[in-house]
Amino acid sequence: MLPALSYGKSPGCQIPANVSYIQVLLKELSIALGAEHLFVSVLDAELEEASTVYYLVKQRRLDNFIYSLDDSPCSELFSASSPDCEVYQNSYRKYPFSNFPCVRDIRTYMGIPIFDQHGFVIGILVAMFYKPIQVTKLLTTLLKNTAQLITARAQGYFQSMHEHDVSTEGGINQYLLEVIDKFTDVVLLLNQYGVIERANSAISQTLGYAVSEVQGVHLCELLTGAESALNMSYIQEFLSASNSEVLDINRRVRLNKSSGKELQVELKLSRLNLQGGNVFLLLLKDMTQSLEVDKTIYRMAYYDDITQIKNRNCFEHDVRHLLRDASAHNAYVYCALLDIDQMTKLNLNFGIEGGNYCIRFVAKRLQQLLTAEFQVYKSGVDSFFIVYRQRFATASPDGFSRHMMEQNLLCSQHFTLEIKQQIVPLSLSLGCAVFKAKNYSYEALVNTLEFAKNEAKRLAPFGHFFMKQDQQQSYRRSNHIRSQLYKAIRNEEFFLLLQPQYTQEQRIVASEALLRWQSNELGMVFPDEFIPIAEQSGAIIDIGYWIIDKVCQLLYQCDKEGIKTKIAVNISGKQMMHEGFKTELLRILHKWRVRPASLILELTETSLVEDIEVVKALMLELDAMGFMLSIDDFGTGYSSLSYLKVLPISELKIDRYFVHDIKDNNVNSEHGIIQLIVNMARILKVKTVAEGVETKLQYDYLRSINCDMYQGYLFTKPIPVNEWRALLISNPNCSLALAD
Ligand code: C2E
Ligand code: CA
Ligand code: CA
């Protein structure tokens, strides 16, 4: 606390006892300047003696001292022609015997007088340096601004409200005062020094001060918080800039309430040009409510209602950030997805409240079990994401205790709780992976975790599935294929090959249409890879109709050219069960004027077992319309032979894997199976087609047991349409096939 001191030449004016604002300001200034000594002095009336009111040495406050102006460089401040910042280098030479405390060590002296509003010198602000320093414009401006701020700060205390009553000066009229009084927000009218000239009555409600209490007080008295000095310097700059372009500052500041509490307000400052001069209008909007709303919105957006832990939005935000960072460093991240098993059952048994209790219990346990390096987020209803906050340089980093952490999480004893006097053991499933960030978008990462979690579910209770790098790679490839498949028809990336089927007499009776995909993005993709994915995703339905359409178009063209033949089309189980399959099939046939008898529909054994009654009804209908039905890959499925009796089947295709195993003339089990199929087919009056015939030996054996037809590389590989047409035209027996 400082003693109240008299100012020189301005009797009656006092430096306020509480100079905390000036103290903050000076400390910041001394840091900014790098000055070893910094002080403010007040002068006596005769300008002979100066007393420091605040003295800092290397930012530490020391006791004040009194010194003679004559023996110090300060005296020169008043003799200078302009009242500006003065700089003296090597002052010590001039004042070798001065009692000024440190003058011998000082190489650079900077000083500036402080004036009152009447132009009287009332004090000085001095910064001194041990080293000779280059005094830049920035340094002098800093010093000057601070001197002005001190002046402004002091003004509020000696300014007589009578002298400066703006309303009587004709500046602020009564009308303006009435207008501001209508505001529910606090409105203050400031002079250019930042002194409050008028306040509206809202101030008593908002801050708890009487209007008269704040009038004549400097605004800085109201500001609080670490950033108050900075805010004040912005405001001061605004007030003092003669031609300010920035007439609107929008700042959030904290104010002292009379109760001693703080209030956050948004501050809007603008200048009013009144007859008597400029007045500054300061609007203070109480932010309490809107901050509360902000907080609520933030909580709602980023926190889970039930568990009060961070939610999926927050996870997305954080993981995107982590991925970006790790990707830039070519690094890896660890994430896991943990799911409570049988949540539906828990809800049924204990009600929704009981279910929520379980979820809260798990959330709490996870936070207890995991170290601070992990962050837990609530995902859907009953699952949690776990993220390791740091990135790793390698996929299997040392010192990362994934195994221990996972084992700890999947320990049943941690997850047994009591609900309604009942002991309930919970079970969890954990899917996790270390991701190479560069290869993953946020969506792909979540997708992979879902997959890993589902794999873990299969191993319940406490299922655990860590997705290794190679598994991730093949999973990514399938996803890539899946995403590309949808565009493939539109981009005309599919085409058909045809593979003829021969009789024992070398006649081509039919040909199988086989799909090929030349993907713009992935290159050539083979059906063994993409057909299962298309089946899984449902894309096979549109693809299937596209194939039927192309095959029918081909049959139509062949018909026009006088080529009579049949084409076998592979029909996926999913497609056959698709509602409207029969209608669409007939529509396409009608469009190309193709007879059902020209089409062989190849159905796999597995597709037959789905819902045998429905399949049977459909097959009977298709058979009645004249389509030929063939069973593909016969012998590989689990279905019983008994359905062959009840289903309208015209042909069995012996899977190429059986044929492949015919390697010599010694009868082995494959020989036996093939012979069995052929014999049985004969009894049922169904034709047999051997697939994948590659060698003369295989052909001879199949012929010896009287297989009806042959398809394979030995005869013709799958070939493009043009080549196929040329082959049919050159095969004199081709049209004879129709006689069958
Ligand atoms: P699949 O229906 O059993 O087709 C016969 C497969 O055997 C074809 O493979 C064919 O190129 C191959 N092949 C023919 N002769 C020989 C041979 O002598 N040796 C060997 N090793 N292989 C031979 P592809 O074209 O790669 O097709 C694979 C599978 O993809 C097909 O097996 C079928 O299940 C599916 N697929 C192909 N095209 C279509 C289609 O248009 N629709 C549907 N739903 N599936 C298709
Ligand atoms: Ca086939
Ligand atoms: Ca087959």
C-alpha cells in the first residue's frame, strides 16, 4: 500500500492509495522493455525533489526513495523542448557524483514526464538499462503509452465532476441520459481518459454499485483478471486514437462486482460526436446467461447424457485430430471399441433404469481401470471407444502395455455388480487395432473397429479381437472393392466372357457367361474376389440384372445371325430371393425377344438351402415357363440329395475341384464321388456337366463314366464375345445342339 502523495503544481490532486492497476502495468512494461530499473516518481511543488511511488529492479519491487532532481538525468526531462520521451546514453558521465542510486551502472536512460489534464507536470516515468541499448520506436511508444495510461488513471481521482459535468457543458443532453437509462444492459459514458462520466441505473442490478459510486471512477477500477491490463490498454488506445477507424470493439472482459465476485461481460465501445466534444459510449452485456447456454450446448454436444463422459462427437473430433497428427508423422494410433453384451436382455430384466445403471457402472469401471494415457468415450447405447492419446512410431511399439490393459478390461471380476439385490455378472466384447494413420479416414477407422467388435462378439463372453495389420489390409481391400462396385455398372467397367460346353461328340451345346471387372481404380478384379463382396453388400442384384440383360442381348444378336445356342447365367442366391426377380427376368427376356429355353439358370447348392419351400415354388414356376435350371458346384454344399427328387432340375455341374483331383487312372475317392454323382443324375434323368476339365486324362475318365457335357481349358478358356461368336459360326455342329 502506498502513501497518498501530493502532486507538484496541482494542489489537491492525490495518487490513489490502491495503485494495483499501475503496478500491473509497470511490471508488464519492465518485462517488455527489458529494463533493469523502472520507476514512477512524483515531484514536489518546486520541482527540486522527486519521490518514487513504485520502484522495480529487475521486476522486483524495492523500497521507494527520494532524490534530488538536479543530480539526476530526470532534471533534463523538463528542459527538453518537447514533453516527449527522452533517451540519454552514458548518463553516468554527466552525473558522476550523483546520489541517484544506480547511475554509475546505467548506460541507457529513458524518461518521460507525466502531465495532468491541465498540462502540469505531476511526475515522471523512468526506465534504465545496464547495457547500451538501441532505442527503437516501439520502446519509446511503449513508454509513452504507459505514461498516458498512468495519467488517465490518475485523472479520475482529481477530476471535479462539477468542472466536467458534460450535461452542463452542452455535450450530453438530458435526452441522451434518459435514453441510456432505458437500457437493461449496463451503459457507461466515458471521457477520452477512460473515466466514467455517467452510468445508467442497470449498473446497480448488474454489478451492485450505486450510479453515483462509479461516476468519476476510472474504468480500469472495474476491470479484473490477469488480462485486465491488456484489455485496458486496448480500450485506452481506442479512446485516445484521434481518428479511430475501429469504432466497435467487441471484447469479453471480467468486471468486479461490488460483492467481490466477478462478472463476464461483452464490451462494445463506440464514439458519439456531441457538440461539446467526444463522448464514448460503452455497452456492457452480461454474458452469464449466454455463457451458461454455451456451456449447456457444449455439454449436450460433447458429453453423454447417461454417463456424463465424452460422447461420440467428441471422439470424432479428437480422433480426426489424432489421425491428422499421426498421419503427418507417418505414425500409428491405437483405438478400441468395447461393447456391453446382451444389453437388450439387461434392459428387459431390470428395466431401462437398471440398464442405464449397468452402463454407468461400466463407464466408471473403465475410467478406474485405464491409465491417464487412455481416453474413454461413450459411443452408441452400450458401447465405448477407447483411444490411446499419443501416436506410435511403429505398429508394435515398445512400452505400450496394450495386452495388459486389454486383459485387465476383459476380467470378469471387474464387471460384476448388484442390481435390486441381485448379483449380475456383465460381459463385454472388445475389438481393437493399431492403425497406420496414413491409410485411414475417420470413417474407415470406425468401420474397422465395428468389424473387430463384431468378431469379438462371436467369442463372447469377454470376447477379444485384435485386428492385425494383414487382416486390416484385406478388410480395407474388401471395403475398397465394395465402394467401387456401386459405380462399376455406371462406369461400364464390367464385361462378359463366354466359355463353351461340349458334348462327347465335340458339339457346343451351350456356353457359360462369366463376369469380368476391369475397374478404373483397382485394375482387373476377379469374380472369386468381388462376387462374395457384391453378394454381401447387395450390389449383386443390380449386377445380376445387368448380366441377364447383356446375355439376352447377345442371344438376340445371335438369333439374328442364325446362331442357335444356349447361354448359362450364374444366379446368386440373394438375387433369386430378391422380390420381383421373376418379373424383372421376364421383362428383360421380353425386351430382347428371347425364349426362356435359351437360358440356363445356374443356381448354387447353397442358395437352395436358404428357404427350400420358397425356392422350390419359384423353381417350379421358372421350370413351367421353360427355363432350364442347373445346380452349380454340385457336391460342395451341405444339402441332401433328397431335394433333387422334388426340384425341377435339368442339370448338375460337377465342381471343378473334384475334376481337378483326377490325376491318374487309379480310382480314388474323387473318382468315386464323380461316379456317384453321374450315376445318381442318370437315375433322376438329369444331365451332368463336368467343370474345369483341363487334361486329356480327366476327359477320358469322365467320358468312361458317361458324363454328358464338358467345360474347361482343355477345350476352350472363357473368351471374349467376338471370339466366341466366331467360334460358334466355325463350329459346324453348333446349331445341331438345338436338336437336343
Ligand atoms: P463358377 O460358376 O463355378 O464358374 C466356373 C469357373 O471355373 C470360372 O471361373 C471359370 O473361368 C473357371 N474355369 C473354367 N474352366 C476351367 C478350367 O479348366 N480350369 C480351371 N481351373 N478353371 C476353369 P471364374 O470366371 O473366375 O468365376 C469364378 C466364380 O465366380 C464362378 O464360379 C461363379 O461362382 C462366380 N461368377 C462368375 N461370373 C459370375 C456371374 O456372372 N454371376 C455370378 N453370380 N457369379 C459369377
Ligand atoms: Ca457357374
Ligand atoms: Ca461351378
